[in-house]
Amino acid sequence: MGVVLLHTSQWITPSSGIFQGIARMGGYGVQLFFIASSLALFLSMQARSQRETHAVLGFFIRRFFRIAPMFYLGIVAYLLYNSASQERLEQIGAWWHVIVTALFLHGWCPETINLIVPGDWSIAAEMSFYIFVPVLFSILNNLKRSLYFLFISVVAGKLLAVIVVRSLLFISPPSQSYSIHVFSYYWFFSQLPVFILGICLFHVLCREQNKRNKSLGLFLLLVSMFLFIAFINYSCWGDLIPQHLAYAGAFCIFAAALHWYPHWIFVNFLTKAIGKISFSLYLSHFMLLNLFKSSFHGRFLFHGDFATGFAFLIVLGASAAVSTVLYFAVEKPGINFGKYLIRRL
């Protein structure tokens, strides 16, 4: 929902600075997804490793058929959509860009990231993380090790970003300098500390698995809300701790708060329903947003903050409707086929 708000605000800009900051913050919903993903995957590995004969192979089969069917449909859909415009078609470039994207390797090349499917950088980072999950599950088997590895990943991510950016700038034309700096944020090693934070959260919550503490949960909820607001204007620690990592830390506190106190504002039928279809919603809302833009030709019924909020509800509602169909028509059959293959094993 945060990502949809961000992209909607790029269509219809809010009039107030506060709303602009909140909308901009919505882009870090991807980091919230990474936190939830690593937490859920480690919980799954913990449960399945004890009862599945081929737990690691089953993990990879399950992950591939969870992501690939919907993502491949997205590749085809956006290729067809872009083919209607010669300018958009030329931006796609060579045929190998499509092959690299289909192999989930597009996140490792500045030329291919976010090229075929809008926002596909997060899928590239997620699939890269899947490769390392079984190893990380074996190595990071306690909180102490996970915290050490978190520190190493933050420092290594910073150093690698500097090395990669300077190397690419040296061999690339000046016109690609912006895309190279953007790539240093999108690629896997920049996001790895976020995934590791989710693993740290896993170890914390496993210690308190069956406990409920409303007062602690409410306190952590307030702390996370304070941090969400405080990080909107982020300047003090920008050179030391990237903003997306600061938000990831706040998201960990937020998740822990909901563990101890699942407040109905955040844990309800609507949020759980949107969470279930969120992958399809993420992929489809870009196209629906473009269709709305072309339909209104830059003019909208309202202006200012109200217009942004109204447009957000329209885009979210339309995307949710389409994504519900896609979930049952594409995602669910893919998930079931993965389960079928694992049963055959």
C-alpha cells in the first residue's frame, strides 16, 4: 500500500510537505516486505526442516513456483504493453535483456534492472536472497551470530557500493552516471542487511513465541510510529546508515510490536486480504496507474492532498480487484503445482 501511495503521488503531487514526505516514505514498504519475507522464510525453514526429507530442494521448488508464474506473466504483459509505443519498445533494448530478466539476474546489471517489468529490482533482490537462505539458516542459528553478520553486511555493503559505483563510472559514459548510482541502492548487497534484520527478528520472536504482552507491544508500536515520522527528514546519519536501513530497523520494532500486541488497526481483514494479493498488486499497479494517467491526460478531477488521496484509493481499489483475479488464476495454481512436485519427491 505504501508503494502504491508513492507511485500515485508521482502522478498527482500532494500540496502539503507532510503528505509528500509520507508518500515518499511509502517506497520503503519494499523493505517492510523484505523484513516480513526473511522472518517468514526462517519460520518456514524451521518447521519444514524437521518433517521434510528434501527440505532444501523443496524450499527452492516452493519459492520458484511462488514467484515465477506471476512474474513471467508480468514480463509478457509489459512487453505487449510497451510494444504499443515505439519509444517504450526502444527503451527495452536488446533481446538478452528479456532473457536476463526471465532468469532473475536482472538485479545484477544496471542496464536491465527495472527495465522490462517496473519495480522488478525488488524481485531480483528477493530471488537472490532465496539462493542464500538454506546456508544462512544453518550458519545464523542464533541472535549473536545474526547481529555479527548484520554488522558485516552493512560495512561490506557500503564498501562494495563504493567499489562498484566507481568501477562502473570509470567504464561507462557520463550519461549513465545516474542509473549507476541508483543501481547501487537497488542491488542485492545494498538490501542484504534488511533481510538480515528480519533474521534477527526471527531469533527474538522465537524466544517469546507463545507470549503476549500488550503494554510492551503498545510501547514498541509508539516507538516505531515515532521513528517512521522522524526518519522522513533524514540527514544526521545519512552518510553512515542508509535511510532504507534505518526504516528497516523501525519496521523490525513495528513487527515485534504486532507480535506482542496485534492491534486491530494493522491486523484486520482488509490488511490480511491485501497482504495475500500483494505480489500481484505490486506487479499490476504500475500498468493500471499508467492507464489512469493516459485516461486523464494529466488532468484530474481534484487537486492537492485530497486529489492524491482520492487517486490513491482508485488505483489501490482497481489494483486489488485485478490482483484478486490474478491471485486465484495464476499465483494459486503455481503454488499448488509446486506443492504437487514436492509431494512427488
